[in-house]
Amino acid sequence: MTYQILLFLHVIGATVLLGTGAGIAFFMVISNRSRDPALVAHVAGIVVLADTVFTATAAVAQPITGYLLTLETGWPLTEGWVMWSLGLYVFVGAFWLPVVGMQIRMRNLARAARDAGDALPAAYHRLYRVWFAFGFPAFAAVLAIVWLMLTKPML
């Protein structure tokens, strides 16, 4: 019974990470295309909230439930697919943590532009390009982790 509960929580966490990441990316890209500071400020505010409530919670829970699953099943942390998953998880975090700061700064820049009646500033567009670029390796790594969890290949 413990295994099923842990597995359920781990799968839900992975789903939240994948789904929230894809949703955040979609909404930020679409709002950015409008170039409307009010819309970007609003969406970026929601994105920051979603990252705080959902992504951060799942990001903390994943290694805990994963570790407990290894204890429950007897898989050593040195198992190839487990080590690759952990390495990729750290890799994702190295991209996600700066992205959170970028999203906050983009939100603040969009709010300031909205409040001043100005267009989005160059600093916003620079941050957006970096934010956009950071999404590709992080999202690919999350997909790779999900594949590793599902297939448990002998590595």
C-alpha cells in the first residue's frame, strides 16, 4: 500500500511539473506576442504565482517521494536510471531557478511600463529571450526524466 501511495504522489508531482511548465510557457509566449504591457503584467503575475504554488511545491516533493520510492522498492540510488534522473533533475533546477527570477523581473518591468503608459522596455525583451531559451533544455530534461521513470532502462 505504501508503494502505491508514494508512486501516486510521485506521478502527480511529475505531472504538475510537466503540465505547469508547459502551461506557463504557453501563456507567457502568447502574452508576450501581444506586446501589451497590461496583458504581459497580468499574465506574468499569474505565472509567478503558479510557479510559487505549483512548481515549487512539486519540485520539493519530487526528490522526497523519489527517495522514499527507492527505499520502498530497494532500488539503490546508484542505479543507472536513478542517477541519470537525479542528474537531470539538478540540470532542470539550474535552469528553473534563474527563470523564476526572470519571471519576477519581467512582471515588474511590465507593470512599470503599464503604469507609465509606456511600451515594454528593452530590458524586458532581453530577459524574455533568455527566459525563452532556458525553457528548451529544461523541458527536454523533464521529458527525459519522465521517460527514465517509465522505462527504467539498464544504464
